[in-house]
Amino acid sequence: MSDTNHQETAVPPHQNPEEVAAPVETDVPPEINPVDDIINKLQEEARINLEGWQRARAEFANYKKRVEAELRLASERGAHEALIKMLPIMDDFQRALDNIPPELKDNPWVSGTALIMKHFDKVLEAYHVTEIDPVGQPFDPHLHEAIGMDDSGEYPSGTVTATMQKGYISGERVLRPALVKVAQ
């Protein structure tokens, strides 16, 4: 090989070899570097997009929870409305069972009717409906409806002396107040 094909870069004797490899300075001041400006703008745009996405995701999660709660409440209201319409039928069944003549108590038809009443009770239990039968308790206008007064020496004034019609409650919702007599 000849010396012309292989050339070495000679470092002038007055320069340090590290100075030769130093990057060339540009005329653009560092505070106006266009690449850094573009990167900063893109990072800011990414941050804004991320915040918007997170906000939209949180809003959707809240919307979903609200809709689920509204559907659950609507379902409960519908069930309660159906149960309220069933209560007079249950009252009639109970009155019929309470007034069966003694000679018919062992009749299979009467046993079948009592079984129907037990099914009604199971439906109420499934919807967490409880009876309001407040004899001996203080009168509560939120749970009871007074239909008469009693001159009872057995109970203090303002106490329920008799339940004329059972009431029903589910959770905090009164489906039907109990019809009661109250001591004077």
C-alpha cells in the first residue's frame, strides 16, 4: 500500500488533540434552540392530552356509577310499587286464615291457602320488607297513622294500644303506615 491512500490527520504542534475533536459552536443561542422548543411544546401537549384523558375517564366512571345506582333505585321502586299493590291481597288472605271455622282447620284447601300466605311472606322477606305492628310502642307519625283514640289505663298517653292494619317498611322507606289506635 502506498502512503497516499492512508493519510493520518496531523495535529499541528501548537494544538491539543482534544481541541480538534471539540464540537463546532453554532450561531444559535441556547435559549432559542428550535429542537428544544419543539420538544417542550410536544411534552406540554402530551401532558394536556393525558390530563384530559384522565378527566374523561374519571367522569365516565362517575357516570357509570350514577347510572347503576339510578337503575338499582328504579328497580327497587318498581318492586316496592308492586309489593304495595299486593299488601291488600295479603291482608285479605290473613283475615280469611284468622276466621276459619274450627271444623275446617284440617281441610287441605285451608292448608293450601296458608301455604300461599307463606309464599307472600317469603316474597316480602326477599325484598327486606318488615311488618310494622307497634302495639305498646310510642306513636310515630312517620310509621303509624292514628285512626282513633283509646281510653286505656294499661298504656301511657301517646302509646299505640291496638294495630288495626299492619304497616310495612323496607329499609328507610315506609311502604304502608300501620293503622293504629293511640292511648289518650
